[in-house]
Amino acid sequence: MSETKIIPFMSWRKLAMVLSLILVSASIYSLATRGIAFGLDFTGGTQVEVGYSTPPDLENIRTSLDASGFKNAVAVHFGSETDILVRLQNDDSLKDMKQDEVGTRVLESLRAQTDATVDLRRIEFVGPQVGEELREQGGLALVIALLMVMIYIAFRFQFKFSVGAVAALAHDVLITLGFFSFFQWDFDLTVLAALLAVIGYSLNDTIVVSDRIRENFRMLRKQSSEAIVNISLTNTLGRTMVTSLTTLLVLTTLFFTGGELINGFSKALIIGVIVGTYSSIYVASNILLSLNISKEDLMVPEKEGVAFDDGMP
């Protein structure tokens, strides 16, 4: 083994465990008390796409819609600066209105606050029942994803690895949801897609670390479990940091330049990548040591005539 300085990651594992417990507990508390600000995809409502002859001011559009009785209306650029998407959630102001009437009133409101030409491009209605089904199916998708991950890791590595991996993934999802709950950011289908992407990203990191831990357990027979975990994390640190930093670079660019339509998606992934990088180092490995992972769990029967050393100078 080369002369590489081994970073004692696991000497801080108790502090990391306390930090994770605080973040997860705070997230659960926020989810229980404040809930999630579900977007139109999950609550139901109306989407109206309009086109302007000149770029409009979004704040003026929101003010005009609010004055016309459309409370909490969301107006965002949709493609070009002259294409606007208006989102109206189901509430008392829309309860007795037909879909065509909603489009007409929105168009009248927008035309009243500008001299530009405003054309109605498209109008879509999402019923509350459809929104409820999407919410239930989205939650079910997250649970199934975690269950499949646990089965996959158990078969590929060992059961203790699967417990650590699923705990790390649940940790990442809960903390990301906690941020959306605490700040009451809109949670729509793009954010749900981001959460599933976070599971995939964090799982990839965890598998790389787990693979190196398994390999080192089989090679470094004379090292303690904690030492082997530290060696494995040090071995994979460079790859983990390069992957995380390049991913964050792309996501940060999306966050600042991608517009409001993918704002929630980029925020969820930025939080998920940061937390996922941390969890692949501290949460999964921490749980492995808490479950007393040992060389006996992973040892391959020795073949006669083949000798193993500890791999250390």
C-alpha cells in the first residue's frame, strides 16, 4: 500500500451522529408541524399559458392577478421572456368557475395592466383527485425505491451494508424534505424527480465506498474495523469530492440561470448532493461500525497455498 496519510474520519463519528440526529429530528418536526407546501401538481388547479408582444414585468402580473381575486397566483417565464405561465391553485376564487371562464378572466386581468398584446396560448386544469393520486404515488415511489435499494445492496454486499445504505438514503431524503418544509418552498413534480435523483446519486457514492470497504476487509486482515473504514474512505475521498464538486457546479449554474420552472428541482438536488456526500462518508460507514461489521462478515474462504498480508508496509 502506498504511503498515503489516512484521514481518521471515524474519530468524529459520534459528533457526526449527533449532527445527523439533530438535522433529521428537525426535519421530522418541521414536516409534522408545518407540512409541505405542495404545488399545483399535487393540490390541483389551473395553468394558463399566455404570450406577450413585449417582455412583461412578472411582479406587475402577480399584483394584477391578486387584485382580480386570484390569490397566491404564480407567474413564471415559460421558454422565452415573452411567454408567461400562470399557475392558479384550487381555492374559493376558482370553485364556481368553469375552465374557459378562468382563462378569460386571467386574460382580461393581464391585458388591463399592459399596453402590450396578450394572447392565450393554452389552458390546463388539474383536478384535486388527480393531485391527490400524484401525491400518494410519489410517496409510494420513494418508499419502493428505498426498498429496492436495500434488497440490491443486501445481495451485492451483505445485509449490514444494506441497512447502512438505506439509512443514509432515508437520511438524505428526510433532510431535503425538511428544508422544503421549513422554508415552505413549493413542492411539485420536478422536486419529486429531484428526490429520486438524490437517491440514485447518494446510492452511487455509497456503493463506491462499500465496495472499497469490502475489498479492504478481505485484504487487510490485521487491521481493526475502524481502521479499515478510515482507509477505505481515504481511498475514495478524491473521487467523491471531484464528483460532488462538478455536479454542484452544474446545479448551481442551473439554479441561477435556469429560471423559476426548475428552481425547485435545482435547489433539491443541491441540498441532496451536499447531504448525500456527507452521508456516504459518515452515515453509512457509521452504521456499519455500529452493527459491528467485521472481517468474518465478508471473509472469502482462503485457498490453500495463497497467503494474505495486511497490505501495510
